[in-house]
Amino acid sequence: MSRLIVISNRVQAPTEESGSQGGLAVALTAALRSTGGVWFGWSGEVGETTEPRFATFDGVTSATVDLPEQDVEEYYDGYANRTLWPLFHYRLGLTEFERDFEGGYERVNRVFGDVIAPHIEAEDLVWVHDYHMIPLGWFLRQRGLTNRLGFFLHIPWPPTRLLTALPQHRRLVEALFAYDVIGFQTQEWLETFHDYVVREMGGAIGEDGEITVGGRTIRAIACPIGIDAKEFMANAFGPEASSAFDRMVTSSMGRSLIIGVDRLDYSKGLEERFNGYQRYLETHEDAHSNVYLLQIAPPSRASVQSYRDIREKLDAMSGRINGAFADIDWVPLRYVNQGYPRPVLAGIYRAARVGLVTPLRDGMNLVAKEFIAAQDPEDPGVLILSRFAGSAEQLQEALIVNPYSPDDIADAIARALAMTLDERKSRWRPMFDGIVKHDVSWWTDKFCTALAAD
Ligand code: ADQ
């Protein structure tokens, strides 16, 4: 069996210090453990060392490099988080176009290629992850690598007309053709990619995902990422989750809990969600004191101005909503800016009557799947899901909403809170079955099988 080489911006292989891992890390480490191989990436530290530091823990080897300050600014904070992330989430107004960012992005990808290439053996399968590393495959080919190279995009692929706003769009997409297999989260992103290839590159789409441009044929597939469903469900009934569940039940005092859990990011639609919840409170006075929204949102990317802006806005909005509606014994919105261990989150999800997942645009959104996995089969909560989350392609029994519409969100909250047990069960069951079937191991297998197939 070929070894697997995983390359991503940040390495999530287990270390002696790391606590419980997320689903993606669990799946990739399991794959690495069974095939052998290495997980390469940035250490997250600023430094000048370009030699990778290898560490093996629990049967998995990771290799990390530091990045100089300028690279962190131009590659990570810059091109990745201020150019590609907003653009790929349809936020042209937040997208910054700086030549220095683009230069830093290429430089870091080239250095990664130089550093990693000597450690790749002839039969290794190489799997590169996400928008930070799009040109890496091209740089690896420059170093003479003939291995099977795969790339998976965790975020949406933008519509052609939007992508062409990027000065070097063609160069970026051409670099993708260094890979043998490209994976997208949904059929929709795959089709928008096809559209670019046909319109802008004169490419041809063949059978079984084959794409030919200028004599080079690669394969592009839709391969939706899953969660570690069984483990997450077991977690939801374990001791740590049960104590979080009890804590929520006690502090809810009989009120229905609506839960939101997101990284604090403008793509997650938190501002619009608060507006929708406010609309619900305005139009359902009878429900006051019977319901509350708990929004958990740990800050992320705080060095980027647009993230500081959204945080300030949400602080102000949560204050305004509570100021307008709270009573001496009821706070309608609990807004918490910290992360929680996965089992604790699982217990909180289980205690919730409604899961509110309303991103404005999201590659997949794993919170939606975690919420479903954590529910009590005999008394499941209701998922309200944005039509613009990649997961909406799979979770069709959720209450699907337009996240931009406060009325839509308010109506869905009212409908979810009034839903009968029978309807809740009949909506939850197929979603749960789908999540178990298409879990994160299914996802790694599907991608790696496509990658291994010549
Ligand atoms: P993210 O944008 O980070 O990922 P998401 O899919 O929602 O978004 O994953 C977030 C993960 O972080 C979940 O596992 C969640 O439990 C965890 N998390 C969120 N808030 C937390 C908190 N307060 N405490 C602890 N954990 C918390 C990107 C893409 C997504 C895509 C994933 C995976 O943007 O669209 O689904 O990659 O491909």
C-alpha cells in the first residue's frame, strides 16, 4: 500500500500536548496510521528555520516548518485570509488585492515545495488541503515529482464572474492542473469549477469527472466531507457531555434552547442570525421567557481588520437585543466568545431544541452534522440550515432558510419550536443515517481511492 503524504497549512496530527482532535484530524491521522506517511505544514510559529521538524506520536509522523514574519503577513494573513477567503465566500467588498500578498503566497508555496519534495518517495500518494496551498502541486512538479497528487478544497469554489476579479485568476487555476485529482465539497462547487474551465480556459468536461485543458487531463470530483459520526454520538452520551447537558438543562429552567456554534467569521452569518432572532422576538411576544439563544463564537483571525469589525458589531448587537427584550429573570441571548472541548459541545447540542446554522456561504459546515449526530433519537431537536451551506445538499430534511432574510429565520424558529415529536423524528432520522453512512472515513476513502486510481 502506498504511503500517504498530507500537506495542509496547519498540522493537526496528535502530539503529547494536543487534547481531543476534531473529525478531520481524526480521519487523516487514522489514514496516516494505516498507510504510514507524514503530515506536513506550518507550525503556526514565526521563525527562520526552513528544515522541517519531525515528530512521531501515536503512530503518526508530523513535520512542521516555521514561517518568517513577512510570510505570515503576506501569505497567511494576506493572500489566504484577506484575498482568497473573502473572494471564495462571495465577499468581493471585503477582498483585498495586493501584489505583495500574492508574492508572499507564491513564495511560501515554493518554499513548502522545496522543503517537502526531498521527503516524498516514488510511490507516495500526496494529498494537499485547502486554499492556502493551491499552487503547491505545481511547485512539487517543478521539483520533478511524478507522484499522484491530489487537492481538496474545503471552501466554496466561486462563480466565474467573481473569480475573474482576482488579477491572477488564470494563473491560480492553471496551477490546479498540476494535480491528478481535485475534490470539492459539493456538486455545486464542482459545476462552478467546470464553468470556469470551459469559459475561461476552453477546457472540455468528459465522463467520470475528467477535465481536459490543453492536452492535460485531470479528474475533479464532488466529495463532501463528513464527521466522525459514531464517535461524536458516543461522545454526546459520555460523562463529559452528560455533565454539560445537565448544566444546560438546569440553567435553561424549562426554556427551549436555540444553539449556534461558529468560529467568529463574517461568512457564518452571525449578524444576520441575530437580526433574524430579533425579528422572532419582535413578532412572538408570547414566546418571551420561554426560549433563549445561546451563541458560542470563539474569535478567529483577530489580526485581520474585518474580523475585528464583525466582533465589535456582534458585541453591540447582543447588547442591544438584551437591552430591548431582557426581563429581570430572562436573558434572550447568551453570547459566549470561547471554544469548548468537543464532548462538551456534544452535550450542549443535545440539550438544544433548535440548531441554528445560517452561514451566508460555507464549503460544508460541520456544526450542522455534529448537531444532528448529538441528538437523542427519541427526542431530537430541529436543524435550521442555510441554503448556502454546502451541507444543505445532503441535509435536505432540515428547515432550509435564506440566511439573509430575518423573516425567513424568524418563521423557521417559530416552526421548529412548534414542531411535533413525530415530525422531528421523521426529519432527523434520514439526516442521521446519511451522516453515519457518509462519515469522515468514507470521505478519506473516497478521495484516496480516486487519487490512487490511475
Ligand atoms: P470552518 O470554517 O472552521 O471549516 P466548520 O465546518 O463549521 O467551519 O467547522 C468548525 C469546527 O470547529 C467544527 O468541528 C466545530 O465543532 C468546531 N467549533 C466551532 N466553534 C467551536 C467552539 N466554540 N468550541 C469548540 N469547537 C468549535 C472549513 C470550511 C467549512 C468546512 C470545514 C471542513 O469553512 O465549510 O466544513 O472546513 O472541510
